[in-house]
Amino acid sequence: MTTAAGRGTVGTLPEGLGDAIRDTAAEIAALLSGAADTGIAVPGSEWTVGEAAAHLAQANELMADIAAGRERRHGDGTPQSLAAANALALAGFAERGAGPLAAMIVEQAEAFLGAVADRDAREGREGREPAGPGEPLHTPLGPMDLATLGSYLLTHMLGHGWDLARALRRPHMVDRRRVELTLPFLITAMPRVLDASAAAGLSARYEIRLWGGASFGVTFADGRPVVEARTPERPDCTILTEPVAFLLMALGRRGPWGATARGGVLAWGRRPWLAPRFPTLFAAP
């Protein structure tokens, strides 16, 4: 095991997550370093490259503060409140330069990892297992343990990193290994971002599989979901999806029909027609 300053497992974080956070921040910074104009529009967004990068820098700082035990409030968990909180935060933060924002994104990702290492060391001094869940932390999407918060940070960077790569016409950094590390956050967050009107009356058992082996289950009973790391017995609909396509659908960056047309989604079971409906049951924050 190494500390946050090194490579490898970082205490409370699952193996590979610390490296993925660090590498993703560095790759986003490298994208920005080649951006001569941060006023370029981000496709599918109201933000420019500079605004998206500023949001990322602020969000990384927010996550680092939460990991360090500093209470931060940022909306009430609904997509509308998070959008309003993001707009308010951006309005109060004038920096739009590629270099300063790139440095801040990396700096605050490292601050998060440093907070994890500090918390592990403190728990070790108190005789507790550093790999234990610890006290729940209050995040913009509800209480989470530190490992899930790290997965949240990675997920958020990957979504906006993909946006920036598209805007700047550069390769993105989303890959299977990193997508699998987003699953703890996605499994935790999915019930909290349910579109209740879209799910109304639905009773179904979904098995979600990613190419490469990761899987989880979502069971709806009269519109109410239970999301678990294990898959349900006798699922009504099994969805096999390419990992990058899965994350982009989960984050609202790609629709189910587009992913299916690209060969990124297959479905079978007693009710395979439920597959295209699945991504529409959740409202990405």
C-alpha cells in the first residue's frame, strides 16, 4: 500500500481508484494546456470550455473539502438545485484561463487524495481499520463513504473530461478500467436521480452487464428502484453494454438508440423491449 503521494492503493480507496483520479486530472489538464481559446462552446452544453473547466476546478475543490471533513453545501441533490448551485458558483469565480484552471484541477485532485491519506492515518492512530467505511460524508448527492466519494469525483471528471475532449477535438480519457471504478458511485446515486414520472408503475428486474465482467442489478417495484451490486435472479431484461457507452448514457451524454446503433448495447430476456427505457428512468444531475 502507498500513500496518496505515491502510486497504487490509497487506503480507503479501492485499488486503482487513486491512480485513476490522479491520471484523469492530469489528462484533463493536458487537454486544457493545448486550448488557445477557452471561449469555444462545449457541444450539447450551455457552457464554454472555460466555464466547464472552471466548474471542474470548483467541483474538485468541493470534493477535497468534503473528504477533509469541511462541511460544504451545494444544492439539495435534485438536478435543478445542482444546476442552480453550479451557476451561482461559476458566477462568483472569474477565472477562465486554461493554464490556471488546469493547475487547479490537478491541485484539488491531489488535495482529495491527500485528505484520504490524512484520514486513513488518523483512523490508524485511533486504532480503527483505515480500510473501513468511516463516518458518512455529506455530499451534493446525499451521504456517502469516502470510497464512494472518490468514485463520485472520478465519475464527475470523466463526464466533463469527455465534454472538453469533444469541444477541443482531442482524444478522451474514458476507458473500461475507469468506468468500472465509477460503479460504486452510480449504484449509490441512481435511486437519488430517479425520474419518478418516467418510472411510474414500472415493475421489472434488470441485470446490467458491462463488457469485461462488471455487473449490477436494478429491481423496480411499482416505480421504486432498488440498486444492488449483485444481479437479480431471473431478470426480465439483461442489458450488455460497452463500458464507455454505458457511462455516457448514465451521464446523459448519449441516448440509448445512438448507443445501440453503434453496436454498444445488446439486450435479451423475457422482456427485452425494456432495454431502451432503462436510461430514461434516471435524470443525470
